Amino acid sequence: MADVVVLGAGVSGHTAALHLSRLLPPGNTVTVVSPNSQWNWIPSNIWVGVGKMAKKQVVFPLAPVYRKRGIRFVQAKATAIRPRGDETSERPAVDVEYTAPDKARQTERIRYDYLVNATGPQLRFHATPGLGPDGGHTVSVCTADHAVEAAAALRDTIERLKAGQSQTLVVGMGHGTCTCEGAAFEYVFNVDHELREAGVRDRARLVFLTNEAELGDFGVDGMVFEERGFQTTSELWAGSLFRERDVQAILGAHVSRVEPGVVHYETLDGASHTLDFDFAMLLPPFGGVQLKAFDRDGADITEHLFAPSGFMKVDADYTPKPYDEWRAEDWPKTYQAVGYDNIWAVGIAFAPPHQISRPRKSANGTVIAPSPPRTGMPSGVMGKVAAMSIADRIKHGTSAPNHEASMAAMGAACVASVGEGLRTGSAAAMTMMPVVPDYQRFPTGRDLADTRGEVGLAGHWVKLMLHYLFLYKAKALPGWQLIPE
Amino acid sequence: MSERMHEQQLRVPAGSTVADLSKAPLPTESTLRKRMSLPLQVIRFFVFNARIMRMVLKGHSQDH
């Protein structure tokens, strides 16, 4: 009998926990440790952030789902991993600090046989002075609560526009190393739609401020599409949408600080600039959550398990090498932690071997390059793969082979709504296969048959379908396991 | 110069770092109509979902 602990209840951790509850024979236990009491379908935070959806439509309480699935739920944050146990026991353990109101700040040491680290990102607003909703001067859509605040700020901006004032709205990335450019892309076009619907678009200047050197990079080095017998690029495709909607783009920008109403940023040529704003939604850079690791004797072994970014090192090739030598094989396949065959790190928690986009520095040496995105589809697949590997080991012994799912062989869909309504909505819908380009297999890095970009009403329906489908799946309602990650 | 481009240039402050998108292709009226055409978009909906399912089948399980 084995005890499995899953740290985190986002897309990856929640998927792993649900599959473990399905795959493990009776007598084994699954425990989920998450500081949040609710599950959040983050892609729909965009709609909350423009006031088109209420918070309650994108979240639900985790406890009843876990109770139904026989999973123990610990509302706490993990603080340390002890992969070889401690002075009292050889059994590995994880230290947690409760966040549930009735047990706040109480601690517990939870023993495990298998551990899935799916702790997600630490939102590093502090990397840019003045960034973020908590003590900063910008809003965010990273959490449902942030999105509610963003919607209120946008509403105020629209009121000022209706009163005849001109306003500058800035949407984008709050640091040179941010990821999730697709989310900011989606938000800027949702804002554009809201402004048009309110009849105030002509008085608004809408600016997309991004660390991408080219539009359409999306943190994946851009894409090549085949269209009507020609190869075209995501840069041209995205540029068309920006021009059509009159959204201005500032590219290759690292936001160095934000003051009330002013963004300070550096561009790739090394020059410093300012941009005045009345409303700004800028995403933070991500890092790993601050987990420590200790050996049995209490020695700090954090650097053995984690990269300096705070993400956990797994079966990737972390050898530093120039962009031209990056290979698909560098990317992890099993997500098993380095040195520990009973720990997996999935979703945003694993350390990528390098970026996907071409690395760039400004003339001053400032890194201005998107970090690799790990969207819902790959994150869910990684969670499932870890669950399957653990289940096999428990059922067939520790020599059972790991299941594999490399981002260099896995596809992803990115559907960015750019308007709403079943008859009037629209979306920019992209699919890419694989996420990490493989230039050894495909001349353009990706399979042109599955790498596509299109704009239209159908994309909006897909986005809506995914919203309801994944909430259904996450609630573990009948047949949930038949819905692919 | 189109009216739309003229308006954009007026709103971009002098010395700005805003990218020049004047070469980006604008959709034609026909393309805009197709993007909202119900029969066509119903087909695109099923094609898009079929593509996602093909990616799922090809890439979600890479076990040997």
C-alpha cells in the first residue's frame, strides 16, 4: 500500500489527483495539498477581467470533489520536501503550513511514498517595482480575484471615456522574462471588443506592450502556417489582427518599473522609454514557489532538486548551449525528478531546459525574451502521465517503465477570444504541433498539417466549449475521464 | 493613405516605439463575412475540433 501526495491543485495537479483516484487499487491513499480552496479555470479569467463572466462561473470548491473521489484534501502550502525522510523516519515527507482559516499557520509533516510536484507558478510581481494589484499600479488576470479587480478598473476607464476623456490602455507583459503572451494577446482584444461595444473605441488608445521581439511569437518562437498554397507566419497573422483592430504594439520591451500612470521600459536597442497610461493590465514573470529541500540530517539540498528559478529539475538536458544547438530531445519526457525515482514535477513546476523563443538581450545586457509557456493541454497531459507512471509502479513494482509525454512531441491549442456572443463572437484560434519546435523532423519546426491559425466565430464556440467541458471534467462528473486533457 | 491608417498615425506620439504594422495585410470584406458566416463557421468548428482530437491521438501518449 502506498501514499501519494500531490502538491498543487491547478490543471496539472488536479488532473494527476483525479487520475490517481481512478487508477490506484483500494488501500492506497491520495492526498492533495493546495493553499487554495477553489479550483480555477484560468483561461476564462480573461472574460472575468472584462466583466463578461462572474468569478463564480470560473471557480468551484475542491473539497466536495475530493471527498467524492476519496482524496484527502489539505488546504495548506508546502514549505519543504524531505525526500530521504528525517531524523525520525526514512520515509520521505513534505512539510506543509495550513492556509485554511480554521487551522491557519499550523504545520504538519506528511509522509509519502510518491510525490507529484504541481505547485504552479509564483507570481513574481515583486520583480518589477510598482507592478501588480497588491501595492502596485497595474491590474492582473492571473487569479479570479485579480480579474474581478481588473474588470472594475476597466469599467471605470470606460466611464471616463463615456464622459468624453481620452484614455490610454496598456495590456501586456510586466517584465522582460514573462510568459503567457497568449493570455495578454487575448485580453487586449477582449478590451478592444468592450470599448467598441461601449461606443468609446475612438477615444481610446490601446497599446500591447510585450517582451516578444515579433508579434505572434507567443513564447514558442512563432509559428509557420500553410495557407492557400503559401507558407505564412504567425507574425503576419497576428499583425493583421492588430492592424485591423487598431491595437498598437510595442515589441521587445522589458518593463523596469511602474509609477502611478507611467510605465518605464527598456527596448532591445537598450533605449529607455516611458508610456503614460490610464489603465494597465500587465502580467508578472513566473518563478517556482519557494520550496526548500532537506536531507535526513537537515542539510539544505534545495539546489540539487531545484533550478535557481525555483522550478524542479527533471529528466531534461540542462547543459547550457547556444540557440542553434537546442534540440527537441533536450525536453523532458517522464518529468521524474533528478535523483529521485518517486518524485515527479509537472505543469509549470518543472524546470524547462531552456526557452523556446530565441534568447535575446538588450544592448545593456537585459534579458528580453519570453519564457516557455506551459498551457492547459500539455499541463494536463503531464499530470496524467505522472499519475499513470505512479499507478504502474504501485501495481507492478518499481521497475515498471515510466509513461512519456514530451512537449516536443505534444500539440497544444490556444484559443484567444476576441469578442463574445454566440452569433457575434470571434476568436483567434491556433493549434501547434508540437509545442517545442523540432527542426530535425520538420523544416518549419512543426507539422504544417496541425499547425494552423484562423479567426472567426467558430473559435469563440471552441473557447466556450472548452470552458464548460473542462469545468465538467474538473468536477469529476460522470464520464470525466473520457474528456481528453 | 487610408483614413484608418491616418487616424492611427495621429494617435501615436512622436518618437514612439510603436511597431509599424502598415504592411500587415488587412482582411477583405469577403474574409470578414466568412469569419461570421454561420454555415461556414459550423464547418470550421468541426474541423478545428477534429484537428485537436488528431493532436490528442498523436501526441498525448508517447509510450513506446
